[in-house]
Amino acid sequence: MSSAPGPPSLDDAAAFTKAIARELSQLSGDPYGEPSIGELQAGIAMEEEGLGNPAAFAHTTIDWYIQGTGDFLYGAGETSKDQYDLAFSSAAATRSACEYAGICWWLADPDISVERRISRTADLVGRALEEPKSLLSSEELAEYQEDNKLLKWAQKYRSRDERLPNATERFKLLSSEYGKMQYSYLSMLAHGNIVTTGRIVQEKVERSDEPYEPPLWRLLLASSYALTLADRVCRLRSRPPGMLPELQMLYEHYRSFLPQSDS
């Protein structure tokens, strides 16, 4: 990584992104600080046979999404290297990193109660368990609902007031000014929009010096979301920031080379 004057090389930006991924991944699991410890202790009184401490499960879920964000962020960095020239692969990894970061950011809010965090976790579980219902016969569905303890747990703790915002709203939560545009663009790539696809393929064929969407933008977008998430997790668990302040400064330096509307 380099903080020298001038825009970073794509390989320097990729190394920067992967460094954030490593720092983020270290924020999962023990040790927990406040308010997390207090939540885990409060959850003991809510334990149920076969399901355990619901607050502990909420924090385990946060850990899963931290690791998922870091994994996709690392992948975005790797597939963005000059040697690969993989616009679509790096865009897909970028979108996934941002999606995971947005879910985790919502779940890891340090300013909500443990009850609300459990309800948010239950909403994620409920959504996941509802997806296969349409694939089941009426007989299979009845059996599925009767025997699924986790589904019953989600139904117990789920609240109408704690529903996961849709993807566009999650992008806007992490980037209030440009989140909607960022999500729309990445969605066009993911869903095979012919105009966006054609532009990028044509640029690759012509080796354009002024690409429609600079690869640096993808890396800095995913890095921004990951750094925002990392700050929130540090607050939730009273974790020392490690290298995150230095990485935030380097992010600001790199971002200065992008057009304002791409930041």
C-alpha cells in the first residue's frame, strides 16, 4: 500500500482493501466489552432448552456477517488486481461485501437494547426460514412448521418494529447521499443490464484509458462500508481500533482521487 501523492495503483488499492478485510475479521468473537457483556448476561435469563441464550445467538450472528463481509471484501480486492481484468467478478464481490456490511451494521447498532437486537436477529432467521416454504407441499409444510424449533423461536421474538430495511435502504443508511445510486448501479451489473454490460465489455475490448466506471471506485465503495461497520462493532464491543484509524486516513486519501459523485 502507498500513500504517496497521486492516485494509487489498482494493486495498491487491492492490498488496502484486503488489509481492511483482515482487520475487520479480527473483530469477531471474544473478547467482548460493554455493552456486549451486559447483553450476554441479560440473555441468560431468556435461555430456552435446545436454543440457548438468545443474546449470545444475536452476537454470533453478528460474527457471521463480520466474517462474511471480510471474505467478500478480500475477494473484491483480489479480483480487482490489474493482472486479472475482471470487472464483473470484482463488482459482484463488491456488492456482496456491501450487502453483508449493511445487514451487520443494522444488527450491531450499539445504541439499541438487547431485546431489539434479539428481535432483529429473529427477523433475519424468520426471513431465511420463510424462503423454502414455497418449495414444499402442504404436507411437507405442516411438518416443517411443526418440527422447526428455530422457526418457533423466530416467531416468538420477531417484532413488526424491527424489520430488516430493504437493500436500497441499507445502502442509504451507510451512504446517505449516494447509497441509492451505488446500489442501483451494482444491481444493474448483477442482473445483466444490457447497457451497463455492453459498456464495460466494449471498454475491455478497446482498452479504454477512461473507463465508464473506474475499478478504484468499486474497491473504495466496499472499503467505505466495511470501515463504517468496523467502527460500529468496535463501539458495540469496546474493542481497540487497531490499524483502523490509519486505514481510514488512507481511505480518505484514496477517495480524493475520485469524482465527488463516485465517493
